[in-house]
Amino acid sequence: MAPRLLLASTSRYRAQLLERLGLPFGVRAPGVSEAHRPREQPAARALRLAHAKAKAVALQHPDACVIGSDQVAVLGRRILDKPGDSRRCREQLEAASGRLVAFHTAAVILGPGARPTQSHVDRTRVRFRVLSERDISRYVEIEQPFDCAGSFRSEGLGVALFESIDTRDPTALVGLPLIWLAGALRAAGLNPLAADQS
């Protein structure tokens, strides 16, 4: 019998992505601090937080298979956290105009009993076109991406801000690398293509 599947996240974007695999799952808030650590590299930070989120939920639900994920956006050496308001959205987009932003999206699966199984970090590079002040203000007004690292939604109007996206998995930019995750879940006994998902 396949273990129960839980997503250790309060992100509606991650939940929407996981729904695409057709597996029944629950959502739990991990309650993990996302504070920076000095000199921590972006990919290492994303992986550390993904693991911490999965572990926090797995300890409360030892019978479950738990997915943890985290994303760190970087412009040069500057980490772009979720902006929270329109002023910071505009400031982040002004800084990204004409430049490359890297997104490190980590995912971890812990099996029942918090048993380590698999982990992965996907790197996506987004090249922004040169943005006018009017473009930025209009975009922020329309989509209000206050809860999105980098201040855009690539699955929405955010694509109008880009010159290019370089990635192995377009879902990673949204917040959960489904190509890797589908294979990792199969290895954990949760096959999205199995006949019986109950």
C-alpha cells in the first residue's frame, strides 16, 4: 500500500503544480524559519530549507511521504525575496531590467518515518528585457505578484517581461520541479500513472 502524501508548504502555487500529477495529497504548514545564513550559497540555502520543511512535517506525520520545496532567486549576489508590496516589486523589477536572474528550486522527499529518499536542485535562468518604468508599474498593478520571489508570475503576464528562459523544467520556475518529482515519487511507490490512486 502506498504511503500518504503530504506537501510541506502553504504555497498555493506549489499545491496547484502538485495537483497536475493526479495523486491525492494533503497540505501542511511546516512552520520553518527562512532566515538567511551568512555566506550560504543560494542552491545550498534552497536545499537546506526544502529539507527542513519536509522534516518538520514528517516528524508530525511519521506515516507519510512528505515533499518539501524552496526557491531562492538571485540577481548577481543579491537574493530576491518575496517583495510583499508594490514598492518592493517595482524596485526588484527595476534592478532586474536587462539582466539575468537565477532561480534555484530545491525539492526533497522524505519517506515514512522521516527516512531520507531523494533531493534535487533545479537551476533556471531568466533574462529580463529592458523594462520601462511604465511597463513595470503596469505589470505590478495588473498581477500584484507580492508573494513571488523575483516579483513576477511566469505562468501569467510575467512572461511579457522576459527575453528568454533557460531551464530543464519550466515548472521549477513556478516553484516545484515536476519532471524530477514525478520520477522521485515513482521511486517512493507513488506512481502518477498508476491505475489506482486512491
